[in-house]
Amino acid sequence: MDLHHRPVMLAEVLEVLAPRLGGLYVDGTLGAGGHAASVLKASAPDGRLLGLDRDPRALELAGRRLKKFSGRINLVQATFDNMEQELSALGAGLADGVLLDLGLSSMQLDEDGRGFSFRRDEPLDMRMGAQGPSAADLVGTLDEAELAGLFKRLGEEPLARRMARAVVKQRQAQPIATTGRLAQVVEQAMPMAERRKRRLHPATKVFQALRLAVNDELGMLERFLEQAPRLLNPGGRLAVLSYHSLEDRRVKRAVAAWANPCTCPPDLPMCACGLKPLFKPLGKLGRPSQEEVADNPRARSARLRAAVRTEAAA
């Protein structure tokens, strides 16, 4: 794994988090620690960071990268939907900034044997941690309707039913246990005319759907967003990097609801519910610069949303 990976939209993330001396920050998706290292530098000499990641290999890598900040960091193997619990266990109070960099990290995609990429033929795993069923388990056990629903709902794949039918048919002849075999089955199920129209590999959306399902990524995000107002001090900043519309829509809706929590009928002349905004959105939707995308093509789909915690109680 690469110690020199490039954190996405680093300058923009630092701008919205605005790390300060003595602040407490949480990186809920620590990865290789690129964003975390910059936050710790910006909050020196006494800013602290709690880093969470479900992937023990990521924690090991980040630990090496962040070793020079020893005494200011706490790294924990945990999912970010347990952030409230981990902050409480730390006993350090609420955070001054929280960062999520959602989805698959470059090191997970690049590392052999993880099963995230159809560019290599390897076991069809896709687990970011070590728990729960693998992608091969889902492909081998879900019926056609369940697979089609998964490909449609989490992959937004227009040919979901056709691809699910092909998977079920082919697994009867031989288990689909590797990334290469699944990619081949899906590609062959797609009509040639459709293949020519698509910019991405035919298996891209199916692989996305399986990865999201295996790791419960959208469920984790929804559970995190429910607790987010309870994580930050007044004035604390929240920054979320997402990479597809399923994630971004959830973050967008949450920020809008926090900014305008009023439940009064729209025809009421003045608010009677008394609910005050929990967050104020920070700027417009952020996207990586053309220069960053040219230097790091994996940043091209990144979207940054940020908000600042108000004085209102959660």
C-alpha cells in the first residue's frame, strides 16, 4: 500500500474544516491518513485527532504515516456510524470538526486480493473489514429478483434484471467466485450496442452495487447523519466527500433539513414550532479542480458538502 496517496480535494477540505490550535477533529474514514496528517499540521501544536476506520490494514498504514503526531492522535478500528460512541469513550468532549471521505479508497482498490476491482482476476470479496458476507456470498445466494433489486437500487443499473438473470444462469454451471468471472458474465449479458454507448466498463455499476451492499455503506451514512448534530461543538465544521449520487443526495437532504427544521404548515405566517437551525451550509457544492482531476483521475467524481454547527441544541 502506498504511503504517498493523494487525498482528494485537500485544500478545499482544509478550508471548510478550518483547523485551529487545540481543536479536536475526527476523521471517520481515515484511510492512509492523508487528510488527517494535514489537519494535524494545521492544528499544531496541540490539536488532536480521532481517526476511525473499519479496515485494519488502513489503520496500520495510517499509524505509520501519523507516527510523528504521537500523543495527539487516537486511532480506532471502528465504523464511522459509531462515531458518537467513540467520541464518548475518548472522554474529550465534542468535536470541532468532522470529516468523512466516503466510498472506496485508492489503496483498497489498488491492493491485490481485496476483490474490489474487475481489472484483476481475484477472489470476489469486497469487504472493507473482516466481518459479514462477501460479494461472492451475495452473488451465490440471492435469487434473481433480489439481485436485480440490488443492482438497480445501489448500482442504478438500467439492465439490472438482465444482468441478474445472467448471473443466476451462469452460477448454476459454475460458482461465480472471482472478479474476473463476474465481470465477464455481466459484460456478456450487455448487448453490444449498449456496450458501445457506455463510457465505463459494463460491470462498473454491478460492482458498485455489490460493494455498497457488502459494506452497508448507505446504511452507515444514514446512521451517521442522524447523530451528526450531537457530535460537534457550536461552530464546529462538518465536511463530507462523496463520489456518487446515492451518497450525495443523502448528505444534501440532511444538510437541508438541519438548516431548516421548521415543521410548521407553509401557510402559517410565522414559525410556531420553535425549532432552530442545527447547521448552516457552507458555500456551494464543491468539486475538484480541473488540475486535480488531470493529476488524479479518481477525484473526478468527488463532491464536497460542508456545514457549520449552530448554537441550537440537538
